[in-house]
Amino acid sequence: MAQRQETDHGSRDNTGAMLSMAVLMMAMCVGMVLAISVASAIGGGPIAWTLAVLVIVGLAAAHLKFMNHGGH
């Protein structure tokens, strides 16, 4: 019986981790879309697009740093 409780607890931890990952992925996608939208709204000059690319690279780097991808 104790082992079953551990298994149930582990599945709740996995569900929480998956939910957290989904929220972070959505935040990253929204951040990338906003960076592109702002660059387009400003007029799409080289400075705006450079800043947009820097924001996207920063979000991708944060993703790689904070996301575990199942231990890989």
C-alpha cells in the first residue's frame, strides 16, 4: 500500500512539472511573438529587428538553462 502512495505522489509531481513546463513554453512563445510584433510596429528597422533577435535568443537561452527536458 505504501508503494502505491509513492507512485501516486510521483505522478502528481510529474503532472505539476508538465504543467509548469507548459506554462513556461507558452510564456516563451508569447515573448517571441511580442518581440516580433513590436519590431514590426516600430517600423522594422535594423535596430528593431536586432533587438527582437536578441530577445528571442535570450528567451531561447533561458529555456535551455531552466528547462530539464526529462534529464537530457
